[in-house]
Amino acid sequence: MKIVILASTLTMMISMAFAKDDTPVGQIVFKNVDIFNGIENKLYENHHVLVEGNIIKTISAEEVNVRSDATVIDGTGKTLTPGFIENHAHLMLMGPNLPAMEANKTWEDFAIHGARMAEMYLMQGFTTVRDAGGANGGLRRAIDAGEIVGPRYYPSGAFLSTRGGHADFANYSAPVGTKTNFGRLNLSQEVDSVAEVKKYARNNFRMGATQLKYMQSGGVVSAFDPWQLLAGSPEEIEAAVAVAESYGSYVMAHSYRKEAILSALNAGVISIEHGFAFDCEIAEVMKEKGAFITTNLTAFDPGLLDIPAVKNVPSSLAKAKSASETFKNYIPNMKKCPVKRGFQTDCVGSVDACNIQIAYEKNLNNEFFGPYESLKTMTSVGGEIAKLTGDFTNPYPKAKLGVIETGAYADILLLDGNPLKDFSVVGTGDKWFGAEKRPESPETIRLIMKDGVIYKNTL
């Protein structure tokens, strides 16, 4: 009798699995909006955009026919844009500094901070975030399951770094081979051979990474590494690239010096992070390789030398001064020989501090490159970078990101004004250090939709 009941139940389950669901997909229509599509330097005025489920179904200059149960949003006077994309964040790293995180933080501290950062980013208009090191797949699973609120999430797993490199976060006196807090939690791993690169790169993908992050150059505020460092042999970087490609994905490299950037590109790295020594020769190689760059423009802020982590540490101050002198031609070179550049904030710190830094990074993009290039950097270029993960590693492979076009994911913002004329409507801030705490979400971002779900609507 039990066998008969079990067989009957199994048959019913199989039938249900293959039965067609006739429930209509939900419809939301935006009426009378001006559209920035993420690509063109113009607005399409007084258009109508129909969202069905999580996909943009129709874009039309004429009214769109919808069902009687559709949600209608009148966007008259508002600009509809793609959701913004952050290409270089560290959602798990709360600071206040690396030694404190190594010695005094548990997995609960990192997880809680990551959840708060995820919600903050979404409320600042970022519907997609690529994490550039220090996060595995758990945060994405929680977001995608609806357990916490946050953007689409592309984590890199542990930073991969040599001993004494930019992601060597061990205590000063730690012997070679000592397990660290960052290592135990797979936030950062020391790799000093081709075999170790392969092992930890594979482990990153096992832990939910969508791409790899290799720390090739040194840094300014880190303890052991001059910014001029060329960490990792070409064979080691090529090993990381080979593992990433076996997963259909790619490597992003923290690269400062020109020699580092060219070495990374020649090893197969497709995303250059920071890239402060960028010039026209590098631009030619990047175009040949189909590569991208993301740069935190706060590095060019005149107040950089007054940051406590720089000013109060003589070695960091010396490094910052020499780096600033060497990298001063980045902006004119980028204007002269532009390449595909993604938006990057690179904040490590409290949620409130990163909120301020994000708004200031938006402001600097406009100050240095103008509204159109800045908007493209925050939308369609980020969508192209997200697609580099390939079909079977990309957690969101079914549609485009960073554009407003038929068939793209319904990641949408409504802005209170025209960002091509008044860039402040994207939620900028004109002050970094000493700035007042920013609101949970900019008033001028009137609506935030991710994956067809509305998370904010003040219309």
C-alpha cells in the first residue's frame, strides 16, 4: 500500500513539474518617461516602458497596451535609466584597518557588515555590484533567495596575493605558512607558486566566486608592499587566467605600474583594476585584447594626503606622494586615448563612510569626464564587464545588464531630472572627508527597481 501511494505521489509531482503555469506574468508600465538607454548621449523623450516579470518587454513612443491588473507609474518629467553598476567594491571589509580585521573580527562581523553594505548599495541606485575581493558566494545566495536586500552580486572570493603582497594581511611577525583569519574565512590567500595559484583559484570558484582577483602591484596604505611591486611571475598570473577560463570566466588584476598593467594584459588578464599608470600605449594593448579598466578617481583627489591612514603613517605618506607624482597623467591620458572604463569606489570602512565615498566618486566622475561618459561608465560598461563571467559562471545569464532595451533585465531607476544636464540627480556628494552623514537613499532617485521588483518608490 505504501509503495502504491509513493508511486502515485511521484507521478503527481512529475506531472506538476511539466505542467504549464498559465498564471500571467506581472506587468509594470512606466508612462511618459525620458529614457537614457546606457549607451547613447541623448534622451528618448516621452516614452513608455513595459516590464513583464523581470524583463523589459516593450519600449515605445506610443502608449503600450497592458492588462487591467498592470501597475501604471507616471514618470512625467523623470528620466528612466539602467540601474547603476559598481565594478570594484569590498562589501565584507568593514575596517577600520587591516590589522583590526585580521585580529579582532569573526565571520559574524563580516557577514553583518556585508548585509548592511548590500542594502546601502541598492538604495544608492546600484542594482549590480562586482566585489573585488574578500567575499564568497554566501552573500549572493542570501540576496538572490530574498533573505536580505541587495544588488545582483558578483564576488571574487579570496584575494590572491604573494607573501608580502598587497593582500598579505597576516600579522607583522607571522611566520611563513601561518594560517590567518583572512585565510580561514577565504577572504584572502597567500599564493607563492603556480600550484598554489591553481589550488586557491579553484577553491574560489568552489566557494562561489564569479571571477578571480589577483593582487599584482603593491599599495599605499598596506603594510609590506611598495606600490611599485611586481608581485607574481607571468607563469603564476597565467595559471590564474587558465583556471578562470576553465570556468568560462576571467581574472581582474590590481595593477598600478605600467609594467604591471602590460604584464597582466599579456598574461590574459581582461580587467585592470586602478591602472593609475595608464597611457596611450596601454590603451592600444587593451583595445587589442578587449580589456577593461576600473579606476577609483578618489586617488586623484587633492585631499588624499590628508587621509589619517596616509598622513599618520610615514611609510604610507611617502608612498602616496611618490604615487601621486607618477600617476598624475592618468586623466589626460584617459581623455586622449579612451578605453572601456567601469565605475569603481574601492571603499573599505563603515557603511556610512562608504555611502559618502560612493557619492563623492560619482561627483569626481562627472568633474573629470562629464555626465555622459560618467553615466556610461556606471551602466552599459558595467554590464559588459558582468557578461565576462560567461554563461555557466554568471549567476544572471539570461539577459543584458546596464542598458534599457527590449529583452534586458528590468533593473531600472527613475531620476528627478535630466542627468545629462544636471548630474547631481544621480546622488552625488561634493565632499569626502568631513562630509555629513548621507541619507539612506538620494531624494532625486525616486524609484529603484531590481529584477522587476520595486525597492523604492517616492512618486
